[in-house]
Amino acid sequence: MSNHYHLVVYFDPKAPNQWTDLEVAERWLKAYPGKLDKPKYQQQRELRLQAIINNQKQLKTIRNRLGSLSWLMSRINEPIAKGVIKRILSAVISGSLDLSHKHY
């Protein structure tokens, strides 16, 4: 079947509760760096890191997300779903896929 996958994950949902605020912020920026992983944005990365550390509400949200298997799976699945939607829309626009029949 090409419409699913299997993933084996070792996951400790309580681990983020043992991390320091700095570790939480660092891990978050490693997981979601955006353009901040590029050397020319080092100063912006440091500012973002400090902004996360100094915002207890955001830090709590991030800590919860880093400890959530559901959040991890949604982040893994999001680009897959977006890619599928893009391919389907492209096929519909080009006329190579007729959505009036359930063959997709």
C-alpha cells in the first residue's frame, strides 16, 4: 500500500520536563530553525533563543509540544499532506485527474 507508512520511534514524553529552559529553546530551534540555522543569521538566532527563554508561556507551549508524540506526528505528516494536495490540485488543473469519479 502506498498511502501509509510505519514509523518506529523511541519517545519519552516526560523528557522535556527535565530539560533546562535553554535546552528546550535550543532543541526547538534545532527542530524548527527556519532561516536561523544559516551562519549569517547567528545574531537573530541568539535573539530568538533569548526571546523564547524569557517568555514563560511560550516556553511552556514549546516544552509540551516537544513532549507530544501527536505533535511530532502532525509535523511529520504535514509536508506529506501538503505535497499530496499540491499534486492532486495540479492534476485537476491540468485536466489529468477527474474528481467526478472516485479513482484518486
